Amino acid sequence: MAEIGIIMGSDSDWPIVEPGWRQLQALGLSAEVLVASAHRSPEAVRDFVLGGEGRGLKVFIAAAGAAAHLPGVVASFTRRPVIGVPVSGSALKGLDALLSIVQMPPGIPVATVAIDGGQNAALLAASILALNDQALDRRLAEFRRVQAEGVRAKNESLQARLNG
Ligand code: RP5
């Protein structure tokens, strides 16, 4: 059963969201995915969030560009954690979306990741779920171990080029 709900303002956001979706799959997590817009189809946003809570969704990821109100609107309908992903596709290259998402009014929080930070949104969602899931926490620890190993390998390669 999916525990994560991913919602994006347009299918044009998918290239940013997809790495996060793949990261969730790699961690053994499934997600419901929906295109719905805070401005163009607000009823669909509300129905997804309220219905999703009933289906067992525990964390929401919301990605949007430009006047990016989607994560805030999602957060207005739920007390579940909401992670906002600012998307860079606009003329302002995502700074508009970043400020729209991060400047939530006190009382309705959205955890905002970097511009185009789809993968980190997924990892943050996984960390939240891992608070109550020891097997998932172990998979996250393994992800970190492999990641650190990759950094070590890059350093060894650089040292070999510099000194070899
Ligand atoms: C936002 O407007 C969407 O999240 C997307 O990032 C942007 C452009 O949407 P499209 O014109 O590609 O549908 O609401």
C-alpha cells in the first residue's frame, strides 16, 4: 500500500519528480502520483489529499513551478508532512517557485527542498516514514553507506591522477 502521495502541477514537472519516484522505488517504497494544479484544477488537489489520507498516505510531496502554490494548498488540507519541490522551468528559473513555496505563513508548514530537488524530497519522505519502520531505516543506512563509498572512490581516482 502506498504511503507517499506525489502531486505535481503539470506533467512538465515530471522530469524533476521522476528521480525522486525512482529513489522511492529503489528504497522499496511505492507512491501514488497525480498531476493536478492548485490554480487549474483545485478540486482535484483537495480530493487527492483528503482521499489519500483515507487510503493511508502518510507524507505528501508536491512539486510545482512559477507561482507555485500547490505545496501550500496541499498543506492546507492535511496535517501530514508536506514536502515542497520548487521546479525551475519558468523564466525566473525556479527562484519564483522557491520563494512561493518556502514563504509559508506561520501555522501551515511546508518542508522545502532545493530547486529541482526531487530526489531529496523522496529521501526526506523516506526518513519520515523510517521513524516507524526499522527495515526502511536500514535501507536508508545502506544508501548512505554506498553514497559515501562513491565519494571515497572519486577521491581515490583524483589522488591517482594528481600523484600518479
Ligand atoms: C506550474 O506551472 C506547473 O507546476 C509547472 O511547473 C508550470 C508550467 O505548467 P505547464 O504550462 O507546463 O502546464 O503550475
